[in-house]
Amino acid sequence: MEIKKKKILITNDDGIHAKGLAELIDIAREFGEVLVVAPHTSRSGMSKAITVDLPVRLKKYEETANFTSYSCTGTPVDCVKLAFHQLLDRTPDIVISGINHGSNSSVNIHYSGTMGAVIEGCIHEVPSVGFSLCDHLADADFEPSKKYFKRIIAETLRNGLPKGTCLNVNAPKGEPKGVAVRRQGHGRWVEEFERRTDPHNEDYFWITGYYQNLDNGSDDTDNHALAEGYISIVPILVDMTNHHAIETIKKWHFNEE
């Protein structure tokens, strides 16, 4: 595979200054020409949000041989859209997002700006992968997982992905035992807001809460793989249709008087 000739688009949701982004750039530059378009500040939890009521601005951040980066005032999805419509001179070979500071496993994918950008790349029919490390610290140690992330990028470039499919990759802290392909774990966030009172005696709310694992001991989920020390890969579909439910719901009495 002529990996040196690949064009890679990178974004994230932790912002242009995040250590995880720098680590992902370090990996990607081994594969060819890199374009980075990342939010100018943290835009975590943006999911697939787009900016519709404010102007979106781009600022060139760095430019060297085979590498250009921009900061963007928009969301991670805005970053991908702008790259495709304003900056790229051809379709990239891969879209990668991250490395996120914190897990995007299980239900977290629905809130993740990291994965929102990946899904946008997939909508553009480009193989797309999101990378996350289960460590929220600003100076998190990404080194143990980087060799695996590099292999995942190489294999994605070599094999491609089925149409409408992208990858959600999460790594545990420390040295991984390997890579496991799994399904999305079942869980939810509970007690998500804390009521507080400001100096004017007005109530406000601060997001908090904790993750409740509802896998009931299943050993085929991303949650389980991470708990066992493995990097998890979950193939994600852009098509959110529950195809198994179509025939059941067709039998409901919608059209009867």
C-alpha cells in the first residue's frame, strides 16, 4: 500500500491545542499529507451539532511540508463540512477524529463531538474513525495506545469500510492487551444535573451525574473489552433505522377509522 501518498483529514472536539490532537497528528503524518481543521476551543458534547445562527470563521494555525492546520470557531461537524467544501483539493482517503480525552464508548457516542465528526465523514462516504482514550487528564499518556491506533488507521486505509459504516475506537489507560472488535455497550447517564444557587439566590443547574452500566455481565461489549484492558472497536452505522422493527410497526393500526 502506498501509504505515503494518502491524504488525511483530522479533527477533534477538545480543541486545536489538545494533547490528544497533537498525538493523532504525529501518527497521521507517517501516512502522507495531513489537513487539520479543529475547533479553536473545546467543543465536547457537541454530537452532530452544526452552527446555523452565527458566522463560522477559519484561521490558519500552521503550515509546513505536507501539513496544514486550521482552527475553526464552529463545532467538530462544522470543521469537517468546511474542510470538504472549502479547503480540500480532493476527497481525503480517511477522516480521523481525536484522540479524545475521555471515553466515547457505549451511549457516549450519541453525545460525542469526536464521533459526530466521524459520522459526518462517513456521510461523505469516506472511511472514518474516531479515537478516544479513557483518561480525561490534559496531560494523559497516549503513548501505549499509539502503535495500535496506527495499525487501525493502516488497516482501514488498506481494506476500506462498508458504505455507511465508521469506527468508534476506545483505549483503556495504560498498556493495552490488544484490540477487540465488539458491539456497543448498554448503559445511560443518571442524576445528570445538580441544582445550585447563585449569589442572587437564583437557581441554576450544573451537569454532573455518573454512568450506569446496564450490560448485565455481557462479555461482547466495548465496556467489557475496556474493563479487561483491551482497545475496543465498534463498527457504527449512519443509518439509524431499526430494520427489525419495520414489519412489526407496519402491523399497527394507523389507517383504520
